[in-house]
Amino acid sequence: MLDCIVFALTGPIGLSNALVVGEERGKRRDGRRKSGDIKRRQILTPATTPLVDFQVYEPVLTPSGTSDQYGCIYTQTLMSYVFSNSYGAPFVGEYTPPPCSFNRVTMNFTVTSQGRQFDRLGLMYLGDTEVFRTSTAEPTASGILWTYVKEMEQYNALWEKDQKVIFDLGNIVNSEYTGPYYTTLTATFFTIPDSQPTADVILPISAELSAENMGSAFSVPGVNASVSYTLPQNIERAVISLSACGQSTEEFWYTNTFNSEVDTFEPTAGTLYGFSPFREVQLLIDGQLAGVSWPFPIIFTGGIVPGFWRPIVGIDAFDLRQHEIDVTPWLPLLCDGASHTFEIRVAGLNDDGAGHATLSEIVGTYWVVTGTIFLFLGQDGSVTTGTSPSIDTPLPEIQISSSVTTNSTGANETLTYSTAATRDISITSTIKTSNGSQKASWTQNLSYSNFNALTNQGFVQLTVQNTTGSDLSSSGYANTYSYPLDVNSSFSVDAAGEVGINGTLTRGLDYNVYGPSVFPSGIQTFNITTPSSFSAEGALTHQIIQLSASLPFFSGALLSTTQEGSAEYFSGVNSSYSFGTTTQDFDFKGAEVNTPDTTYELYHRLVMAVNSTITEDEQTLAGQTFGVPVAQAGENVPAPAFEGFSVRSLLGRGPGQPKAGLMGGGGSEQG
């Protein structure tokens, strides 16, 4: 149960570091005060000011100074590094635990860049265990900067020991791709009252390459993404998290078509990517299905049209979310003293060309996957026993359809295709631990729908998709989620090589967590002052925020956010530009103990960007309102376009020239 909450506004939030709290910001325009109203300033932005990119998310609190209440507050720099020609050459450093006890860790990742560059995928490891997956914003000629603060106490079992820190962010810098990424990574350690239990043992499902000073992610298909362990025999609870995202031909997997339709527009728009727009990330234990993740459609900062994501990046783009699967029902098997295998697979669909589809054993190239095993131990010397798990994992029910129309010349004009899937998973057993005998169960209920329409001989595409799910564990953990997505995009390339892209987008994330998640809920159980804002000039400043300690107890965290936008991109012989308007509405609430239908708004933000400039920003934090400086919308002219990039590959509509001839770039092919 969580008693009170304090947040810090930690991301780059405006064009000035002036963040004002209090009554003056609660005035209405008629002079009267009204809760929730925010006074706005108008500030013109010089063209040379670096663009401050940010992800909208629930603020993370880190104390400043020293405090007897929170023990020693110790901040350690984990990395200060420039990623330039860094493919196959990650940062490698050493971590030593702080000289004092701690039970909470927050991590600050700060990045600057200037020039032309793709968005890149970055993975951080402690040893062989992935602990943070992020992506970069695409720089501009005048430069960009961003910071992201992340709760990291779920990895306390790793932080308590010496570790090799590996940060794998592949990048290339040359005369064409001119933007290195200057990064700083720090971790702050402190102690809070009433902390939630964290895992006693953490094990990776990875390629385990830290001894070679390399990142440990699997790239599938192409390798067997599995490990084997003989686990401790006194486990009382076990959870496995999956981290997975598509790259290259799989980045826009939700727009892919059926294998039978990939050549529909070969003479015009070209070959399409296949294996359907459905993906399933699977966890197998000793070859048997233990749970699945139907992935959230991540859109990186160069995805679809770059103008969407300046400066508001896509949902979760700076912190790709992991999916947790409770494997406690497997403990009578896993605690038998023998070796057991844990494997991650990614499946799409194979179709027969006649309206039928089954799960595929492979997908396109490629998915970056790892997993983490979190073990909660019982008394030393005890052995967990029980009944063998009852495994009910029938194949998903899948329905597909497609149709092609032709024009007067006989050429294919349109392709429409639909996919629907449902799946139910149930795994149960009786386990006997040092705390006695109990039933253990894990259930998942998932539903998916996708409609794609390619028109104008493949040059215009509409994608409408939604994924919903409900995960429930006998531990009391429950997770309900929904990922709606609606994207409409078109592109053209003329004989002179001039490229145009237009797009509109509506997408969302509803993510509700109750009970003992292995990951922090975002609800924080303490009340102290904290640093907080990040200025447009790149200097860290400290914003002091003190909130009421009289908040209710919470048993769950409810997150709901939507993004809407329109954008265009043009690349000519001598110039290029990308315009866009994006609005994001973000709401974060706590569900009260004993009355989960009663919610308390903890944080709300409504922010709009027009042509790379914040024009509206309204924030409410646990009943207090904050005034955030905004600017007049202005024109943004990015650096010239790259030579020879493939707009079809950018939009996920088929192969083009690879991004700088490299893998793992995590995004589009635009500047």
C-alpha cells in the first residue's frame, strides 16, 4: 500500500527553466483564481536554440542534497561518452556500489547532438542483463538535447554488487551522417520508508556477451534465443520480463501484409514486407509456452514523418516498456535441482493465399530480444515443491481476409487486408514453500484487430489497429492494457528524385497495473523536495517542489495517454523540410486501496507542438498546477536530406537501401 506521492518534473519541458508553482499560476484570464487553470507566457525562440526533445511520462522523484530521513544520497556517474562510430563498439565501464545502504535508485540519461543522423536504438546492461532500452531523437542543424529519468530499484540485486556497465548505441559519423550523440548517465542511490520488495536473484535471458565487452541482445530470427539455468530450490515467486522491438524490415510490423500479397505492387510501389501485421513474442520454458506479449507498436523519432516527433517523441520511445509474465506456477518443476531452458521466440503469420493463416516459426529481419528472470526466495535451506503445472495454451484463433482491385489498365490499384486474433492462456499449479501450500496461477486474455488499406498502387496506406489484453496472477498482480493505432500516410518520388511524405496519426496507450509488479508503478511513497527541470540551453536546474503528505493509499496505477498529429516531409535537390503538429494528452492516476474504482489524479499533462515549437503546455501535479513557458509557433527547417535514402523502407512498405548499410538503427531514413 502506498501512502503519499511526490514527483519531480524531470524531462525537458519548455523553452526556459522557469517552472512556477503556486497561486499566481492558478489565475484565470479574468483575474480570478481557478484550480487547474494555467497562465501561459509567450516567448520567441531564436533559430539557433537547441531543440529540447522530451517524452511525456509520469515524473520521477530524486532527492537533492543530504537528508537524514533518506539516508545518504549518493550520485554516481556511470557513463560520459560520445557515440560516433560505435557499431560493434559499445561503451564499457565499471560500477562499484555506493558506500552506504540504499533501497531506491533513479537514473538520469542526458543526451545532446547536432547535425544529421538517424534515430538509433540503445540498450544498457549490467553485466549480461538488459536494464534499459531507449532510442535517440534525430538531431537538427542547430542541435537537440533531452534527458530521461528512470526508476531502477527493480534491479537492486544487481546494484548491490560490482558490475560491468555496457551501453550499446550503434551509430556512424561521416561526411553524410554528421551527428554524434554526447551522453551522460548518472545513478542516484538513497533509502525510502516502506519500500516494496525487490527480487533476491536476477538472471538474464540473453546472449551473455559481457565477457567480450559486447551487448548481449539476441537478434531473431537467425539465432536460438535461449539460456539454461539450474535455479535455487527455495524460490517462492518468479517473474520473467520480455524486452522486444522490431528493426529493419520488422520496424513497422503492424503495416506488413500477408506473404501471399507481398508482390501486389511490385511494378509500382515495389515489394512489400510480409508475415502479416500480427506479432507475438513468446516465452517458453523447456519448450512449453509459458506466456506471451502482443507488442506495443513503438514509433521511433524518425518513424512515418519526422515532423511528428519534434520535440514530443513517440509514446515510450525513450523508455521501451517490458512485459512481465509470472512463472510461479512452474516452480515445482523449476526447483527440482535440474537444468531448465528459457527461450524467447517471435511469431507472425503464414497464410495459404486462400484466407487461412497459422502462426509462423520465423518473421522478417529482425527483432532485438532479451529477457530477465526475477526470483524471490524463501527461507535458506527450504525446497519448493508441489504439483506439476497444468498448462492450457491453445493456439490463437485467427481470422484473415484480403482483396485486390485493378484499374482500367489491369494494374493492381488497391490492396486491403484484415487480421483478427484472440488468445487465452492459463497455467496453474499448487506450490508448497517455506510459507506453506498455495494455489499458483497465471492467465492471459488477449484480443487483436488490424485493418490495412493500400491505395493508389501502393503509395497511400491506412493502418487501423488495436490490441487489448488482461494478465492476472495469483500473487495479486493484474495488468490490463490497450494499444489503439490509426495511421494514414502517403509518399511520392518524382523523376528528379524529389520526395514527399504526408501523414496523420492517432495512437494511444492505456496501461493499468495493480498489485506487486516487479517494475515500479510510478507511484512514489515519499514526500521530499527534488531537482527538476531541464533548460533549453542544456543546463540542469533545480526546481523545488513540495506536495501534500495527506494523499490516500493506492493499490494500483492507471496510465492513459493519446497522441494526435499531422506532418509532412519534402526533400528536393537543394533543400528539405519537415513540418508537423502533435498533441499529447497524458493522465496518470492512483487506484485507492479497498475501493479500486475510486481513482485520484496524480499527474496530468496536455502539450502541443507546432513545427518543433511548444505552443501549449498544461500540467497538474497532485492538485497543484504548473505554468510552463511556451512559444509562438514558427517554421523549422531541418538539415538537408540524406542522399539515396529509401522512403519506402522508411514507411515500412518494402525494401530499400539499408540505413547506412547498418543494422540496429532503430528508425527511419530521414534527417
